Amino acid sequence: MSWKLRFLVIIFTLAIVSLACVPGVRTPTAPALPTLPPLVQPTQPFALPTQPMVLPTQPMVLPTQPMVLPTQPMVQPTQPMVLPTQPIQQPTAVQARPVFTFVTWASAVDASFCPTTRVTTFPTGTTVIHAIFGWSGMATGVPYAWKWTYNGRDVASGQNNWNSTPSGQCYDFNLYNRDGALPDGSFVLTVMVNNVAVGTATTSIGGTSGPVNPTPGTPSGGVLLNGNVVDATTNQPIADALLVILKPGVDVNKWLESGTDDQVFAFARSDYNGAFSMNNRVQRQTQYGLAVGAKNYRLISGTINLKPDTPDVFTYTFKMSKQ
């Protein structure tokens, strides 16, 4: 190293030393940070409330102001109400049901069709028989019909629309044979209104003609059994009841279990009024099985045995009890 360089190094070193020794001048130092106290952790755990939440006991207070209705008027329908063009029907009186009531058999009638000669049976050789009925509850135009049976077989029938008065006493249903006399046997007439039987009558041809009220004990071709079927409690008529008389010797209980039609001696069905008339005559002092049945009623069964002095027409009322 040259002396010149050494001299410069020495001068630089002395300058630094002299600067360090200048009074009142210090090298600045970093300021001291304050000392913070340590973080204190809580010694007690966080306590939750042990009591349940108390709900208010008072009811909710509703607003005291009335509800405000909309200020717009209600929109009315633009179409007018359509009123019925037909007038209101006023209730009419209940129409009485049609009824035909048998009055008598007759061999001749007058101009008003009322009987001039009343009989119960007709003699052999009779050419015409008349069944006279009274009627009520009929109206103009109501369809009615009639049917004749001979020994259980249909032989004549007819129908028409009613054109007479609503009620009356003498309506003549007659049967005749264009070829001569009517045959001997049993004849039954059934009158129907709207296809429902409303009247019936039974007679026979053969032997001598019987008066309406024959002397008891007078011999005849048998006894015509007719009458009514009614409710035992109310005495109201029972319609459409079936009455059966069995041939002598046929046990009625066995017939009810397994009987046949050929064991039947006579039968009838009651009309609107509960009236009936058997289609065959029974003999006196002869025992027959008998059964009477109707819907919703207890069956009547037993035997009949008419006394020697029983009149030719015997009327009886059967009283049936509800099931």
C-alpha cells in the first residue's frame, strides 16, 4: 500500500472517532413497549337460565278499531233474474183410489143396469150372467179392465177408459155365449184399474138358481166362501192376500212344505178393500185345509168344516197379525 493511501485511511478513522466523542449527541435507540397485564380467564362457567321462558298470560289484544270495509260498491250481475214462465202449481186434493164393490149376481137388469132378479148361482142352460158392482174413486179417462175365468181358465176379457160418474151403485159386467147356453161350472169375474185388481166375484152355473138369502139347510151345489182380510190391530184392509183351500185329505202343513198346485181345491186373492171371493164352492160337513198369507203378516193355517145349515154364501173376516 502506498503512503498516500495509508494517510487517507488514517484521516478517515480519526474523523469517525472524533465524531463519536462529541458531547450531547447520542445514537437514537428504539422506544420501549409498555408491559400489558396477563389475560385473566373467568373461573365460573357461563350460566344458562334455569327457569323456562314465561309466556304472557294475558290474551292478545285485538285492535279496537272496526274492520274497514272496501269503499267500492258490490258489483251486481248484469243479467236480470229469469223467473219461471209457468205458474206455480197449487196442490190438488188427493184422488181417492178406485174401488169396485160387488153387489150381487143377477139373471136380469133394468134400464139403469140395476138387478131385477138377484141370484147367487145360475141354473143349467143360462145364456147370460150379470155381475153388479158399485164403484167409487173413478175419474174420466182412467183405464179399467175386466176378466172372466171359467173353471180357472181365462175365457173373456175387455178394457176401456172410464166415461161415467166418479161413483155409483149399478155397473153391469155381463157374460154370454153367442152360440147358446153357458157351460156348467165355476165363473170368476175380476175388475182391474190401472192393471190392479179392485174387485172380484164368483158364481157357478149348474143345478137350480139359488136366491140371495136361501133357507138354511136347503141343498145346493155347495157354499161360496167370501169375506175380507184385515189387519188384526187396525182393522185396515189387507190387499193382495192369497187364500187357498186344499182338497179334502190334503194336510195343510205338509202342503206348505212341499205341496203342488193340483192339491188346491179353491183360491182367491183380496182386492184393494181386502175383499175376496173363492173361485170354487166347498161342500158342507167336509174338512178342508186352509191357508191365508200376505206380505209382512203371519201365515194363517188350519182347517174348515162347514155345518149342514151353512147358507150357500158364507162371509167371513180373516184377521192377520204383523210379523
